[in-house]
Amino acid sequence: MPGDPGWEELVSAALLGTDRRPSAGRRGDEAAGALLDAAARRTLRRRAGLRPGPAAVPPAPAPEDPRPALPEAARRRLEGLLAGRAAPAPAGGRRGTAPDLAELLPQWLALAGERGFKAPPAALPALLDAARARTDLRPQALAFAGPRGLWLAGLNPEWRFALRGGGTRCPLPDPEDAAEVRELWEEGLFAERVALLGAVRERDPAAARALLAGSWAGERAEDRLMFLDSLRAGLSAADEEFLEAALGDRSRNVRATAAELLSALPGSALAGRMADRAVTCVGLDRTAAVPTVVVEAPHECDDDMRRDGVSAVPPSGRGERSWWLGQLVEAAPLSCWPARFGGRTPEEIVALPVGDDWQAELHAAWCRAAVRQRDALWSRALLGRPSTPPATGPGTSSLGERAQLLATLDPAERAGWVAAFVAAHGLSEAFQLLGVCAVPWAEPLGEAVIDALDIARDAGSYPWSFSGVMGLAERCLSPSAARHLESLAALAPEAEDASPGAGAYWAEAFQRLVATLDLRARMRAELDSAPAQAA
């Protein structure tokens, strides 16, 4: 258009102002309007003259997920849990009576995973966001998201965590397809190779060992360590030859892991060598008035001991000889001790006095051996009776070690032992023990926890002293326990010696516990209802 200024001139006039840069003699409002008209014309011409750029390559279609769709009620529940919608908390830092939806999401994902449902496509972004924010959710969230979740994660850099570790970019080949297995093993990402090794080992342990042995010499030390650690699942005597060879690995961590795995096989050659060493250090003095365990710790850590995984340098604050002794005893098969102690049972051996203040070190090593070898008989002996005070237990005074020993027992026995412990000692020392019990808690254990909470309330203490146990109860009590809690959820008169306001706090805590159990029951019922139409 004649007289239409260029773009640079328009920008200059707008920056300086039309009073200082008049256009064609115009000033004031007339000049400002002319400038805007000219800018509009110039902008229209610029846009009309643009040539389209090359089209972006569209992403590959999302893979199909053959799993059934969620029931409609369960889908709505998932939306609420991912949004974290809950009643606002009362003032003053109190939690209120509404369930904590963030703590219920892992349980919901576990229930949905057990039933084999697929995630609704519309929920995938929120599900991946939740998994990005909480690492504890990732395994279950990614399994629920399935192949479509991994496909979507590949389109957003913020979700790339899903493509590492637990997730893989492509479905694993059939372990029976040797060609595809070999190709992925040789060319895949590390996470894919770890997942592939686990899948092949589950189907054919010998094939998995052959796969690993074929590339072992060329793997990086940190990768060899991770691959070796994957042998824990399904560990058997057939793995001994491979592990024995790994004892000569150039990486100290690989050697130590191989030795640990071999010591978990009581019939292995390494376990036999450790037994020979251990029994020369620990014996029975029958000349004493009361038969007593005597200990003579090793005086050196020789090359053969180091090859078998014994670490020569103790941690700061530990003596060398006690450090070496502990490693020998924990790696020796527990079956070697009854013969060494005149045919005594584990319970009788643990009850023997130990000379020269070696009891704590010896019993702690036996505890580690019982956990490593999954020996329930020795675990029972070292745990002792649940009524025995923790500080005077036969095997260990550490609640962490007791929790590990409990994990070797079957779920029913474990729950019964912890229920008796809670009944005898209350909840103040039971948190770690409760954490290893199967969920939902068996009825005797649930009743013991509820009774202990009732006793704590009657004692006048504040409920936040038991907030950890209360949180566990919300997640682990059977929903059927709600009927036993309704009377506790009512506000009871406070005793004269009770902490001020404690009764109201306890009532609120029990009300929240009942509401949470009711919600967990509804979650399960919704997942068990009629499924929705396939999406």
C-alpha cells in the first residue's frame, strides 16, 4: 500500500511515541490511530505471506492393552485418589477425621493389579505425575499403566523415569524365542537386560545362567553386580558353579555378593569351608560347672578367607578379630552347630552361657545366618518368647534384628508372635515388628493392636505418641475390624490425670481410622463390581 511504513519504522515510532516521531504530519490521537492501522496492515501481510513449515512426524500409535477396563465406580475412585480430594484438615495441625487418600493410593493400585485391570487412558497423565513425585508408587503405578503408559512416557521428558529401571521401552520377547532373547541381551538398554534376565530365569534358570556367562567377562563391574544380585530370586544349588567362579572376580563388591549368595546355600562348598573355620572358633567347655560356649576369634584374615568373601578391614569402632568372627559364623550353615554342641537343639544352644563377653557378637552373627538361610527353627530360638523383654531376649535385643527373624516365619506364626508381644509390652516398641506382618493383619494381631491403643488412650497419653502405629493400622487392619472401633470413636469423659484435650484427639483419631477402614472396604467392593465396557 502506498505510503505504508516499514516494520522497523513502525516499531521505532511505537517505542519513541507518535509525538516524537509523527507520521505524515499527524499528531495526537490521529497519529496513534494511524500507527495502529499501519501495524495491523503490516501484520496481516506478514502472516498471509508465511509459507508452511515441514509437518512434524506424528508419534507412533499407542500399543493396545488387552487387559479388562476398570468398573465405572473404581474408575471414579481412582480419579479421586489421584486428585487427592479429601475434606480440609482442621486448624492447629490436626489431621481431622477424613482418610488420607495419598496413603490409600498404593493399596488401590495393589488391588487393581491383583485383578489384572488396565489404567483408563484419561488417567495416565495423572498416574505418571503421581509416580514421578513418589518413588514408592512407581513399580505398581507403571505396572498398572502398562504399555500405553510407557508409550506416553516416551513423549514427555518429565516422565522419562518410567523408561529407566522398572520400565522398558518395548515388551520383552518370549523367553522361548532364543533369537529375540539373544538380540535384546546384546543390544538392549541395561534396564531391559535386567528385566530380560529375570524373565528368562523364571522360565529356565539354566538358560539365564548361560546368557549371563556368555557376556560376563565384557560387562562393567557395576553391571556384573546388578546381574549377580538378580540370582537371589530362585537361588539354588545349580547356581553354585557360576557363583564359585565369581569369587575370583576382579571387583570386590562382586566377590562379596557371590560369597553371600553361596553362604545362603548350606550345601555349597563355600558354606562347608566357612563351617570348618567357624567350628574351630566356637565350641563348648564341658569342664565348667555349667556347660559354657567358648570363643577363640581368628587371629588373621588370610587370602583364602578373603577370597571367600571375608572383609579384612573392619568398620570404624570394631575390633578386627570380632569382625572376622562375625563374618565366619554368619556364613557357616546353621546345621553345623548341633553336632558341635553335643546334639543340642537350636533353642538349647542359644540358651547356653557364652564366656568372655562374646555372647552379643555370637548371637548377632547367628541371627544374620538365620535370616540369610531362611531357617525358621533357629529364628524361633533366637526370637525367644514374645513375653520376654526385648533387652533380655535370648538371641538379640535389637528390634530390627527381631523383625528380620520374624520375616523367616510363616505369616500366621509371625502375626501370632507379634500379637503376643504387643499384649505383653504394648505398642511403644512394636512398630518395626508390625511392619513385617502380612496385610491385612490377622484377627488376633488386629485385636491386640486395638486393645493396646485403647489402653494407651485410657492411660491419658496423646494419640500422636502412637501416630506411626495408627498410620500402620489405617493401612493394615482388616476392614472388618471397623466394628470393634466404633465404640472407641465416641468422645469419652477424660480422667482427672489425663492430658488436657487428649480424649478429643483420641476420638478424632479413631474416627479417622474407622472412616479409612470403611473406605478400604468400598475400594475393594468397587474393584470387584461389574467391569466397564472395554475402552
